[in-house]
Amino acid sequence: MTGPLEDVRILDLTRLLPGGYATLLLADLGADVVKIEEPGKGDYIRWTPPIVGEFSAAHIALNRNKRSMTLNLKSEQGRDIFRDLASSADVVIESFRPGVMDRLGVGWDALREANPGLVYCAISGYGQTGPRALVAGHDVNYIGYAGVLGINGEEGGRPVIPGVQIGDLAGGGMAAAVAVLAALFRKNVTGEGDFCDVSMADGALSWLTIHAGNFVATGEDPQRELMHLSGRYPCYRVYPAADGHLSVGALEPQFWSELCAAIERPDLADDAFATGERRNEVVAELETLFAQKTRAEWMSVFAGRDVCVGPVNSFSETFADEQFAARDMIFEAEVPGAGPWTHVGNPLKVGSASPSEMRLPPPKMGEHTAALLAELAMSDRIEELRGNGVV
């Protein structure tokens, strides 16, 4: 099955999570994504444990529907080959520190001379400009600067690192995919390419739009667990059940009233947004109440009622969830060299076809080098290039 990006070729120079996730989204939508990897090393994600069969589980998760070519950009021959590939490509995505590609002679300015329609996306921690542009960092640093880290955790406690990499995935991966699609749309109208400057710290900060509005309006810093949607109120919290936890999100009056009726506590109907000592009393009572039944027993109580309550699932429960299966967000596909595999699907549903399928298995490092060199009429030079460490 093809997708809306079936005629788009993307050269992916990124490593690890942010770029890998961005190009996964685009590959699932039909783009021909070519991973350009350093000979002998490849994308570092390949060596991240656990290893299943021939592959890293992380590599399998991020690299379906992509091809792999090994190419040494530190060699002049390797840079020449890359320029040839880029001259007919639609998109180049890289995640080096600002200036690296320019120093190699294969940055935006150099590549667009031969291909004015090229979309060039640079993913970096802090962006191509500003005083921290060249500073090293990882997700925890980006969300720390952006203010995201400081608002996670319990009241009075230390900040808690989120269990998912917000800067990498939202600020880097998803933002890069959106930027590339916007630039491709412009190219379709004008014929001109563009430069996409994607900062993971910027992307993390952009997720605080509502928080920022409240800060500007009140002048008060948001506090852990005391924000509107972080556990401040009884109607929007995580409560313990006998075998785990429940998520309660009964913000609107009708949902809270229905919840109070379902748990046979109509006396709490006016306490959805209780504060101070009354809030502590209501929370304590609800914690005691919810802990008396299992999650399944409570979901049976709430069945057919609009109460905005759900279980806090483990991964095994999420993978067995019928809603995600119905949405093709969990699907099965054999990975040669690793065996049967459960994949997380693509959330971008475009048209009637789901992008959640595996057209190509995650590639072995350099698996498609020969085929791509053949497209450049260089088949007769493969052994020479391998001998010189170029591919």
C-alpha cells in the first residue's frame, strides 16, 4: 500500500530518537526514506539494548519502511556521492550540531545550488541561532530549560523526569515532521525548497502555551501538582485502586455529578474544585473509597456512564487494548532476523488507508547501498568504494 508521500525521497542523516521518529512518521506515510549511516558504526540506536535476534528493539521500533545506505561523509568521495543523491532528493534531514554540515561542504547553502527545490531540515537541541546553539544537551536539559521539567512531580517534591522524551519526540520528531510537510507544501506551490530550523527546546516550550498564558495573566509560576490539570482538584487526579490506579478527569459539572452518583457519594457533588483543607479531605476520602475495588470492578460500575474515568494501563494492558487495535495503533508484522513483532502504529491517519503497516522491514546497516549506487550509475565502483572506506 502506498501513501500520500509516495513520490517523496528523504535522505535521513539523523541518529537516535528525534530524527528517527520524524522520518518514521514520514516513511509510514509513503516517503522513500534513505538512512545515510557511517560505515562500521551506523545509527547508534542500532546498538541500544535489548537486542532481539539481529536487531536492537529500538532500531526495529523506529526504522520500518526505510532503506539504509552506508556513506562516509568525512571522505571527499562520500561527500560527492551525497551531493549526487541530494541533487534529486526532496528532503534532507540531519541532527548534527549547527555548522557541522556546512564545514563538510554539504550544508543547506551548498546543496540548494544544485537543487533549489530541496527541503532541508536541521534538528538540534537549541536551534541554529542563540547563545546556546552549540551547547551539548539531551532531553532532560531541553525540558529543564523550557520549564517542562520543573512542573512535573508531587507538590513540594523534586522535579520528576517524564517517562517519555518530550523534547526529543515532540520538540524534535513531531515538530520536524510538521515543518517538512509545510515546506513540501510550499515547494509544491512555488517550486522552491526551504530551510527548517527545528529546536527541541523550542518544541518543548511550545507545549506550555496554556501555562504561559496563565503565567502572563497572573504573574505566578506554576507549581508542581497545584496546576489546574495536574492534580490540584479532586475532579482531576490519579487515584489508587486495589490493583493499580485510575485516572479521573471529571472536569465538567455533568461528569463530576455523574461520578458522584455512581460511587454513591452525591454529597461530594459541590467539591469538584475544592481547595485548601476541604480539598485534602475530599481527596483522602476518594483515595480510601477507590482503593476498595479493583480497576475492573470500578470500570464495571462506571460502564455506560459519562464519568471520564479510565484505568492507568501497564504496557501489556495497552498492547492488548481493543481501541488501539481497532485504530491500527498496535499491529503485528514479522521482522526478518528478529521474528514476530508487535509494532506501535502511526497516529497520522490520512485518507481512508491507515499508514500503520510495514512495507519494508527495518534495514540492516547498508542493506541498500548497492541499489542506491546503481541509481547513480556507480555499480561498477562498489568494490572500490568499499575498499576505500567510502561506503
